[in-house]
Amino acid sequence: MAQYKESTPFGIIMRVLGDLITLNILWLVCAAPIVTFGASTTAMVSTMFKRRRYHGVPVVKTFFKEFGKNFRKATLINLVFLPLMAIAIVDYWFSFQKASGAVYYLYMGIASVALIAALMILTFAFAQLSVFENKVKNYIKNSFILAMIAPGRMLLCWLFFLFPWGILFYIWYPYDFLAYFGAFYLIWGISGPAYLAVMQLEKVFARFGYKKDMTEEDEG
């Protein structure tokens, strides 16, 4: 079987898809303990930024290098993100299962605020850590500032993650939805949307000095 050249469009597409599969598996394995969710997410996103900046980036080596390099800060950000998600989930559950009247709207409001705050941090904080040096509190604070500066790109990033599941649900529900859902999730369910999100975040971060075309010497 003839080998394709990476410089051809087909070769580039195959290399990107292969790297995304690898990153998706690495993310799933390393994020599984939950407490390492932040470090795993930062490692995946950082590898994507570097992959788009430089040619021939070894994704496995880069992933684990970034995982260790950013572990402490990513975990601290995670300690803010996870409680917000927990509040949102618990309050939504309580609203639908137990609450009524004014209490229902109160818990729905708290849950919605917590969820939106968590998604802003998820969208921007770990990505900032991937490309900028800063303090943890500034990563979190700047996430809310960036959400106000670029709300359209933020919503687009969220849409990237929601759209594939909507398509799968529409096509295969209720027949074999879980089977297709699981297969897609294992292959590209996180890394695919994340890669599209990184392309949007590059444009947001460009306003603050990020340069996609920098060399490794410039970055160092």
C-alpha cells in the first residue's frame, strides 16, 4: 500500500485526525481521576496550541511534558471549576426533583450562574495557562474578562462541543444512540471540538500578544 506524504492535503488531514485520536485517548485516561481533569485539559489544549504553531510536534511527549509542567496551577484552577460544576449539578437536580414555586426559581438561578461561571473558566482559564504566564487568580479573573470581550467566540466554542452530540442524538436516538455516542466520544468526542475551540482562542489571545507564527526560539 502506497504511503501518503504529510505535505499533501490528504496527508495533513490524516495526521491531524491521528493526533486528535491520540490526544482524546490521553485526555480520557489522564482526566479519569477527576482531580487531574484540569492538568489533563491543559496538557491537551497546550499540545494543540504547540501543534498548530510548530511542525512535527510529538503529541504524546508534548502532552506529558505539559501535564507535569502545568500540574500545580491547573489543579488549583480545577479546585474552582469543579465546585462550581458540582453546585450547578446539585441545584439543577434539586430544582427539578424537589423544589417548587419561588424556591424552584431560586435554585435554578443559582445553578445557572454557577454553570455559566464554570464554563467560562473551562473555556478560557486552562487555555490561558497553556500560552501565558500568570498567577492562578489572574487566569480565573481574566476568564470572565475574556468572556465579556469575546462572547461570540466563547459561545462558538461551546457550540463545537454541543453540536456533535446533537447530531448523534438526532440521527440515532433511540436506536443504538449510546453505542454511537460512546464510539465517537472515545475517538474525537473531546479533542475534536477542543481543536476547533483552540482555533477560535488563538484569535482572542492574539489581542494580547499571542502569535501563532512564533518560533520556538521566540517562545523561549
